[in-house]
Amino acid sequence: MDVRAVADLSPDARRAFFDRDAGIDAVRGDVADIVDRVREEGDAAVREFAESFDGVTVGNLDITDEAARAHAELDDADDPVLEAVREAAANVRTFHEKQRPSDWRETVDGRVLGRRFRPIDRAGVYVPGGAAAYPSSALMGVIPAVVAGVDHVAVTTPPADEPNPVTLAAIHEAGADAVYQIGGAQAIAALAYGTETVTTAQKIVGPGNKWVTAAKAIVQGDAEIDFLAGPSEVLVLADGTADPAFVAAELVAQAEHDPNASVVAVTDDADLAEAVAAAVETQTAARDREETIRAALDNEASGVLRARSMSEAVLFAEEYAAEHLSIVAADDEALLDRITNAGSVFLGPHSPVAAGDYAAGPNHVLPTNGGAKRYGGLSVDTFLRSSTVQRLDRDALADLSETITTLAEAEGLEAHAESVRRRFD
């Protein structure tokens, strides 16, 4: 990777860093056709797309029992992977249980005011997979919904001739109520509109490729979604105290996700910048997914950047609004205080992003493409609705009556004002 100065970036280079894109426009038309067919034809369309896109002939779409069996078989075999899934699930569950809000009521001048929280009834979670294993995505999607108290949590995951038992076991461990072997855009459509087999979901969450993301964009409105996520990204904010090998490892780790991943390191230390660039090259050559990593490193939104000061580095990080922000600096807490735009923050040299990806507890379903400027990651709140409560006694209404009637008449809503006056006639 070449080292570039933040101050020397051209307008086009800055746009490449800051105007990242999920890439869904190119497939939106095709995805709309898939969504329409699933909406109209249900299970038949889903099975046809499984044959076409996944190369799998699907019989029973509902594999809830198969997930339970996979869990039991790993348990009987004392498989260490299941133990890892259980430990990660426990940490994720504990973290999300702390997010549950409490109902409250308070009396103010005779007015009893409050707020209460209730879960949605049905949630759908997309878990990437097929022949690959993504148990962490199962935990991150299902557990917050279960903790929130959602009545029915359904999971869709791509079909395979032999579905990955670890992913299925993780879905079961997380507490899903139903599991369907459906992938891609057709899975999102099935969750949004239902089929003969799949129950509709009020909200659909979870990461996926651009086909999945485009489908979420299309069904939004008929079903709520978490957000539109693009390829993975990380920004490392580092000063001269950082170990260049650790910084490089963060960049390489996120780069192996996707050729379109965005990986950035920003530092005010010229020597560190050069050392990180060299370490990235060394580490990449030793990785199994070298081709994918190199493609991501060549991405216009990836690079090692040298700032004139840590203040300039912080300003760059704020504008970038990273999905994952790693801060490795002598006074990382002071830098954190200056950051408002980040999906998840990792402080210090021993907090790799991989810890959050798998087992630390916080959720790894996070906003990308600058979305952290507007919203946060997946949480218990994602699956909750709130309503307000108010009770006024006669004196409290009397105290407010002139204010209410004056404002109502100013808006031309005379019946509103009369609804208050009538109570005192």
C-alpha cells in the first residue's frame, strides 16, 4: 500500500473515501423481478431460484428440526466449536440484556406522563451462509430479537446440499423459532411477503451481499429493515505508540471479507505510516485469501494516510464515519471523546475488531457507507416499539387549558379547543 498525505488528497480521492456505496443500483432491476415473483408465486419461485442461483434442489424449505439436530449432534460429540458458539452467545446475550429499557411514569404538576416499550411480534433475520459457516451472524441477528421479547424470530440462510451444521447449531443456540433454507433476494422477499411456508416478518435484519441489500431496499415500507449495509470497512486511528504489525493486521483482517472492503489507517507519524504499509504487504502474502485481500487493498477507498496532526486525523475519521473504528494511541480515551461518527469503537492495542466480530458481546451488524452519521448498529432497540402514556386530572387540564385552546385556534382547529372547554362547561 502506498502512503498518501491527507492534505494532498484530490477532490476525487476524497470522494472515493467518503462517498462509499453498497453497489445495489446495478442489480436493483433484477432484484425487483425476483421480489415480484416470490410475492406472487411463493414457495415455487423460491425453489426455482434455489436451483438457479444456488445449484441446490430444495425439498422442505423449513429446516428448523434440522437445526435442532445439528446442535444436538455437536453437543453429543463435545465439539469445541459448539462450546465456542455457546461462550460467544452468552457474551452477546449479556451485553444485549443491558440494553433493555424500562417502562417509566412520572407525575409533573398533576400530569402523569410516561413511556412504555413493547417488542414487535415477528422478526426475520438473514444469516449469510450456504456451504460456508457464519455462526457469528446468527448470534448477532437472533439474540437481540430474543432478548427484546419478539414472539417469533425466523431465520433464512442460503441452501446447500449439506447445510453447514455449525451455522445451524448457532441459529438454534441463539433461540430462533423457525429456520428456512432460502438465500439471496428471494429470502428477503419471502420474509417480507410470506409464502406457503414462510411467515411474514414485521422487521428484517442482517447482513448480506448487494442482492440481499437491494431486496431490503425494495421491500422497505412493506416490512421495516435495519439498514442498507455495504461491504465491510475499518479505519484505524493511530499515533506513534502503535505497533505497525497490529495496525496492519486490522487492515488485512477486514480486507479478507470482500474485494470491495474499505480499509484505512490514519496516523500523524510518518515512520508508523511507512511501517504499516510494509507490514500489510508482508502479512497479505501469508494469508489464504490473498487474492481477495489484495483486491480490497487496491480499492480507491483503502489506504494508509499520513495526517499533519492527530486533530486532522480525527477530522478525517469523523467524515469517514467507519463501521469499525480502531483507536490505538497513548491517549485513546481523549481521542474517543472527539469521535461521534462510528459504528463500533475498539480501544487499545489488544482490542482487535475480530473480538467484536465474534465474542466480546457488542453487535457486529453495523452501519457502513457513512451510515454511522445517522444511526447505530443492530441492538435490542431495533426490535422494540415505544408508546407514550399520559393522564391529566381536572386541575392539570385547567392549568393547560388556555395554552391548548390558544394554540388550537391559532391552527384553525376549533374543535380541538372545544374538546378542552367542554370539560369545564
